[in-house]
Amino acid sequence: MDNAPHPRHRGDRNRGRTRAHDRSAKNLYALGLAISRSLSPYNLSAEELEMVEAGLADGSLHRTPKVDLETYGLKIRQLQEERAAAAAAAEKTANQTFLAKAAAEPGATKTASGLIMIPITPGTGASPAAPDTVKVNYEGRLTDGTVFDSSSKRGEARDGAAERRDQVLDRSPPAYEGGRQEPARLPG
């Protein structure tokens, strides 16, 4: 008869090693995620990533390189700059599309600097004059809607002279009524 343990029992004996292997695999996967952050500026396709993986494998396993790093190492910076320029151009186009859509919303007004404001809640109070102090809450969002800054969430409305606020927003004091709420879209 075979002296090998029953398969069910074999798993019991290796259970500790399996858990350690799972932890090690997760650590190595996390290493891959960390490396991917440095690759992000290259905006790699799946096919290009396979080439990077091959280079990583050859370097890590001390295999003979397929290219001379001294020659091609200088071209890495050039590739990064080209990819960054292409990403910036795509982002600029996306921002222009976003701003054009915002400017077309009902009630939208665009200032000389390109700031777009759309009323949320019309004001009912008196309009501030240049020497008056006003409180301004703001919320900064990316074009995908992600909030990156919010004075109201921090409970820190900005106080300032109406005159200064108007210089920033390109608006004259009579254009605001007390209590008015509107989002502003800034040009990218």
C-alpha cells in the first residue's frame, strides 16, 4: 500500500506554508504595484508593458541584456518626455471640452479670466460693496468630479474684502446677492 498521506491530510500539514506563501505573494504583488507608479508617466500599452516585464526579468535574473543600457538608457528620458507631452495634450483637450460643456449650462457666466460660474442657489440678501467683508466657501473638483479641496468640509470659509474677492473672480460686487451659491469652473 502507498504510505502517502490522504490528500485531505496533506493540506493540513502544509496549511502554515500556504499562508506564508499567500503573504509573500501579496508582498511581491505590492512590489509590482510600487514599481508601476514609476512607470505611470510612460502610459504603457499592454504590449509595451510586456517588453518592460522582459527587461525587468532579464535584469533581475542576471540574464544577458538584449540592448545596451548605456545607449538606450539615454532614450528612456526622451520617451518619458514624449509620453508626458502627449498626455498633457490629451488632458488639455479634455479640459477644454469640460469647460465648453460647463459654459453651455443654463445660467453659466464666464469671466475675462475664463472662470465659469453657474448659480446653485440665488441670493436674496443685499449685494456687498467694495469695503464689505464677505465669507466665501469653495470646493475644488477635477474634471472627473473628484473633490480635491473643500473649504466647507474643513469648516474654513474664506473671509475677505469684497473688493479682493472680485479681483479674483473678475466680477463686480453688484453681481452678487447675499446667500448666492454657485460653482466655479477654472480653466486648466
